Amino acid sequence: MDLTDCVDIEQRGRAGCITAKIGGTVLSFEWEFGAGPVVVIIYVPSPAQWYARPPWHNLDRSETLEALGREVCRLKCRGCEYRFDDNFLELHEHVNRV
């Protein structure tokens, strides 16, 4: 899945809303700035919530969150890495390990 040019990021102070348009489906996520190595926290539905509600249930959660993470990094957090779990998609500073 490619979300290039399909994501809009709105900022209201230290938080905001991310809107992703996938075909005819519009998904909205709340976000806020993190602390330490966590640059941004994006709140996402748990797998059970995701697959229980339209229009989300028609989209593969992992594939969608991977694409969202890539696009948010490209737009606002170049050089960051992303990871997600049941409730969060987090963007982390890239740490070079020696």
C-alpha cells in the first residue's frame, strides 16, 4: 500500500489529527508529540476495534499502519523509524548502534 500524497497532518499545539485517504475510505488518527526518543505518538484502534468497525474492517491493519508510518516519516519526521502495537504507532529517533 502506498499512501504518498494521501495523508494530511493537522497540528493544534502539541497534538493534532492525521487523515489518510485510501480509495474512497477516510481514516482519522489523533496524534501528539512524544518525549525522549519517541518523537510522535499516533493513537490507533486495537486489532479488535479495527476489524469491528466500518470502514476500517475492509483494510489490512498491519499494511495500513506500515504505509501510514512510512508516509508520516516522509512528510514530517525524516530519518525516524516507526513501530506499532495494539494501540499506538510511534515514530522514534533513529539511533545508530556501533
